[in-house]
Amino acid sequence: MCRVLAFVCALLLLVLPSLASAASVAEQRRELSRASTSLRAAERFAKAGRMEDAAASFTEAQQALTTAADELDERLLNTFDRTKEKLAESHAELTKAGVKLPELTDIAPTQAAVPPSLAGNGTPVTPANGDTVSFVDHVVPILNQHCGSCHVSRSQGGVSFANYNKLKTSGQIEVGSGAESGLIDVIVSGRMPPNGDVVSPAKVRTLVTWINQGAKFDGDDATKVLGQLTKTSGGAATADAMEAAAPAAEPAPKLSRGEISAARKEASEGYWQLAIPDEEFSRRGGDDFLVLGNLPSAALDKVLASADAQAEQIHKAFPKVDHPINEARVTIFAFAKRIDYSEFGTMVENRQLPSDQFSHAKLDATNPYVAIHYVDSQQSDMERELTKSIATLWVADRGKGHLPEWFTAGAGRAIASRIHKTDPVVREWKKNLPAALASQARSNDFMTGKIAPEVAATLAYGFTDALLEKPGNFDRLVDTTAELGDFEQACMKLFERTPADLAKLWVESEQR
């Protein structure tokens, strides 16, 4: 009994330090967001002649950045650097405007400590009993039980664990260092698995040890679906190893539509607080959408009504397939100001949104959403953008997360162009296509991110719009990709050509 208690305590000591470290990431994000919003407030106060308030807001921003710098998570370095640059720019501008500020001091981030128990130092860390963790016997059952519905049978958020090769190239495994692996981070921070599913400390330790030991494969075929693997060597696991590993278990019970919607609502409110914590939000909810934003009540009602109407339009255009929103409610973040929309991209998605973009969709692994900068006087723009974004999510979901983002975004535009044929922006998309085609060095540059985002978006729209000329081809490509779990394999199966070959054929047909 004492040995069992000691073993459990040791496992908890291994996991708890990383829990504390991972939890601090959210706090650091909030501090960086607070710094950004305080700087914006300082600039507004200065323009209004409220110099003391401007100085106080700047000081608050400086304090928030200093707090975030303490053991800064390396994933936030880009955001930290941008905020620090903005701090320096604001200091110069505010001083020039007459705000009395102390001399700016350098704020340098300190590196977060890595718990020794999780660190990979080049020497494999073995379990206490000396056994090596088996991928087939120990790791696969954990992945199937806790990650299977989203990342084994699907590629939610573009992350696939369908087989060993996909797992190794998913960006979630840092071979030799469990502490630096995204898979471990999202588990111990509580971000994954979603909806209350918990991975026990023993299972976390099994995953960490496997990664620290080199994330080795001991199955018969690295391209086989996880559940079909056969172990090629090694004997049965010892009792201690099996206790640390995950037993084969039944999948968690399927959640109801209401339960999934409730979990998405909670996650969405967290996203808002992370992005713009100084702005209050209101909600409007229907059967298919939850609108969450800082708009007047009438505007929120407009967004919800428009989203419902556009979803119906998409369904009418594709009557043979499911309604665009069939699993649970989708959140629409509606922002009154462009700067709030931009801040959402920075803080929630860790990227800078293009300056000419004012809506987008994201097939988040657990909380798919649409984000839009709402302009009250431009109803037709809102309808087009909502159609585009809802259609993007719908296509991505139909492909079970296996379709490339350029394809789903292009399809969203193409579907919107068919529903809003007379829209001036849609006409502009069509008008810009010849120049975009001429700007490519290679016919598939729009697929590989080698050209400007807006040009790539125009070409992706043109390519998918051409596919939609024969809806059967489009449907088969989406559904076959979902079935095979790979876009390129689906192209080869249906058309006996790679995506690059198809792009070349399309470009040639457009230039005739």
C-alpha cells in the first residue's frame, strides 16, 4: 500500500509543476492584452486632453507588460515583442503630446523554468520500473480514448493523429522533450480534451515518458490507422507499466447538442476575455448561432437574423447535404471596432489579421467560430461576409478537418459569390482574378503560401469556383478527403492528379 501511495505521489509531483506553468500562459496572455488596451486608453485620453489619465493608463500598461515578462512562455514571445514595440512608440507619442512620463526602461522577458521531471536532456527518461513505454500498448489507447473523436477519426483544427506518421508531423511532439511538446501542454493546461474529459496524471506521465524516450514506433506500419496497429516486438507490459499506461477503455459518451453548445459558449466567453477584457459583451442566441459582441442590442439582433438567413441560403444551394449547422451552435464574435477585431486575432489566434479583412472563420478543434467587424450601415457587406464565413466552416466540417485552409476559405468565397451574385465586392473578386493569375511564378503558389494573402485568397476562390461548376466533383472531393483523411490522396483517387497538377490545368483553362 505504501509503495502504491508513493508511486501516485511521485506522479502528481511530476505533473503538478507543469500544470502551474501551463496555467500561467493564460495569465500572461491576459496581461499582454491588458497592456495593449491600456495603451489604447492612454492614447485616447491624450487626444481628449486628459493628460493625468493618459499617464496612469501608460503606467498600467508598463506594469502589465512587466508582469507578463516574468517567466514568459516562449509561444508568447512574438506578442510580447509587438506589445513592447507599441509601448515604446506610445511613450514617444505621449511625451511629444505633453504627457509627463518617466524615462522608459527596458523590459526583458525571463525564460520559464522547465520542470526537471519533464525535461528531455538528451538522455531518455525511463519509468521507475526500467521498462520502455510502448507506442502500441500504452500510447495508442490513450490517444484513441481521449483524442480519437477529434484528432484520430478527424483532423479538427488541422491536427491529425490518424497514424504514427501524422502524429509525428503534427507539430505536437517535440521528440526527446515532453515539457516542450504541444500535446502535453494542451493536456496539463486543461485546454484538451474538451468538454470535461480528464487525462489522469498516470496517463500524462506515460505520454511524457514516451516522448522523452524518443517517441519511438514499435508497430508494424507507421501509416496504419492507430486502432489497427500490431506490435512487432517486445513482451507483455509489466503490472507497474500497465498501471502507468492507459487501459483500453470505452470512448467517452457522446455529448448532446445542448451540452456541446454550452461548452462552446463557455469557451467563447473565455476567448472574449482574453482578447479584449476591458470591453463588456452581450449575447444573442438562437438554435444555430450564439452572437457575442459589444454592439447595441438592435445590431446583435441583426447579426443573428442575418446568420440564420445566410445558413438557410447555403442549405438551399446544397439541398442534398446536411444543414450547415448540425452539430451544435456556432459562435459569431461581432466587434464594434476594427481594433477589437484585430486584437482578437492577436490574442486568441496569435496572428495579425490582414488590414483589408473584416471577417473570417476558424474550425477550432472544440469551438468553431466566425469573427466579424460589424459596420451598421453596410448590411449587404455583413450578409456576404457571414455567408462566406459560415460556408467556410461548413465545408471544413464536411471534410472532417482534412481539407487545407486555402480550399475551405476559397470555397466559402465561391459559395458566397453564387448567393450574392450582384454584390460589388463579389464582382471585384471576379475582376481581380486575371491579374492574380498573372502574378504567380508557379500555378500552385496560392496553395503553398508563396504569394500575398489577398492574391492567394482570390486564386483559391477561382479554383474552388471552377470546381463548383460541376457540384458533383466538388462534393466527391470534399467527401473523399473526409473518408481518406488526406486531400492529396483524394485528388489522386478521383482525378488521378495531384493538387498541383489540378492547379496547372485550371490556370491553363483560365488563360485560354
